[in-house]
Amino acid sequence: MTLHELQQACAALRDEAPARIAAADSLDAWHELRNTLLGRKSGRLTELMALLPQLAKEERREAGAAVNALKQTLEAAFDARKGELEATASRGPTLDLTMPSRASWRGAVHPVSLVIDEIGDIFRELGFTVALGPEAESPWYNFTALNFPDNHPAMDMHDTLYLKDGGVLRTHTSPVQVRTLQSYAPPVRILAPGNVYRRDFFDATHAPAFAQLEGLAIDEGITFADLKATLAHFARAFYGQRTPTRLVPSYFPFTEPSGQMEVFFDVGDGRGARWIEIMGCGLVHPAVLESAGLDSERYSGWAFGMGPARIAMSRFSITDIRLFYDSDVRFLEQFA
Ligand code: DAH
């Protein structure tokens, strides 16, 4: 080792050190680097010092001064960097308060689902449970078992999509009545929500795919009085205890007698309170019970079917059913 070589080694260390010190971006990295360069046992500078005795006596003084100067330079650089790192650490993570915030979106239950849930709550207290059936249905469940005679004009309102395998997209939730009665022995009290399909134009009051809510109660000795009392109780629980209700005669192949329940209610469209139809209902036709394999002499019961979208429209003063299908958050947020 010559004096010249030692001076070159010092110069190399002086040149590379500043960038490495600046690159130490945490106190841990700083300690590690300081140990590498200035560590007492095996630091780079200590190694240079250990070389001094190899030099000729008259060169040692000059070399020692150079190594010492470098040591002071490096220590000063390390101290300065430590100060910076400690200052950043005490400030915590950097916050850019000018950054625009992210919009946070809170979802909400769809108004039609809100109505289904609320009606479900009312009937659950009366002992009803939820039953489901398939949307791709056989014509037997959708029509025959429900006492639609072949080619009966009542089927005109139930035109739908016909599937390749001979099935249909169900036009109402009433097939769930028969499916449930085939699987469970009376007493049966069920509520069957689900989507149904019809050949309808998509306008302010019709949709070709919409939700229905079916109700069914079957046991021994059930009469029209049970239907009337239960449905009137429901209408008052839903629309308000003072809401007048009435039953008006109607026709469905699967009920006899058939009716529709109406409530006297202001839907908020500016026309004031009037009678609003909220569901079709009736005593289950004996032919339906027999289709499901029940003895119609022993069992009787009642059923209803309603459209939760229509109910939601009257509930929330909505005049166009298509709003339910638009997925427009400005509409949906109002129900959050
Ligand atoms: N299924 C009928 C329809 O879609 C609605 C209905 C009426 C269901 C009377 C019933 C009922 O259970 O008793 O038009």
C-alpha cells in the first residue's frame, strides 16, 4: 500500500458516500449504512485506518490527516441525514390536503324489495314462511294445475316466452301454490315472492318482467272469513290502521269465489284518495287442491297475488314503473 493508493481509496469513499447517505430512507437504513462505512470493527474507514502502519513513517502523518478529514466529513453528512429522517418520522405520513376526495357510494335496498320485505314482516307475524319456485316453469304448473282450461280466454293475459324444451317463463307466482302443496302437508301458510314474465309493452304501468308476491293458506275448515280478516289486517298494517278496505268480485280460474282487495288511499298523484286495487284473491278452487293431490273435501284455503311494484308506486307516489328498472342512482338514493 502506497500513500497514493490510500489517497485514492479515500477519494473513492468521499465520492460515493453522499449519494448512499441520501438514499438511506429510514433510520434503520441509516444505521446500517453508517455501520458499513464508519463501523468501529469493519467499517470502510476503519479498514483504511488499519492500513496506515504499512506506510513509510514520513507518509503516515499526511495519510492520517487525510483519513481523519474524511471521517469528519462523513460523520457530518450522517448527522445531517439523521436530522432529516427524524423530522420526517415525527411528522407522520404525508397528507395532500388538496387531493380531491373519492366519492363513497352507499347502496340501498331497491323500493320493490323494500315493499316485499315489509309485507313479508307483516305475514311472518301471522305464521307465514317464504316459499320459492322456478322461473322456467312447465305449462302444467303454470296453467293446467291451476285450472286454466285449454285455450281459455283467461290465458290471453298470460302470453309469455315459450322455451325449447316445452317449458314457459312463468306468468305468475301461483304455480308455487301447487309445488308447495305437493311437498308439504297442510297446514300450509306461505308467501312466495318472485319474478314473472308476460307479453306486455314496457310503458308507465306495465313491464314484461316484474315481481309478484303470492300468498297461500291451506288447512281444514278455512273459510272466506279467514281470507277477509287476514287481508284486511294486512292492508291496515301496511297502509295505516284507519285505511278503509273492500273486496270486489273478480275472476280467476284457480279461485272460487274470486275477488280483488281495494284500499281507499291517496297515492299522491294529485287526484286525491280513491279506491286502489292492491291484489287478486279468493278461495282456492277445489280443482287446484286435487291437482296437488289433496282431498278437497277435507282441506280448503285462500290465496292472493299482488304486484309489489304497483304497491311500491302507490306507497312512494311513483307514476312510472320504468323508474324501477333504470338503475338510476339519483332515483334509488331517495330510498336509502
Ligand atoms: N296469479 C294472478 C295473476 O297473476 C294473481 C292472483 C289472483 C293470485 C288471485 C292468487 C289469487 O293467488 O288468489 O294475475
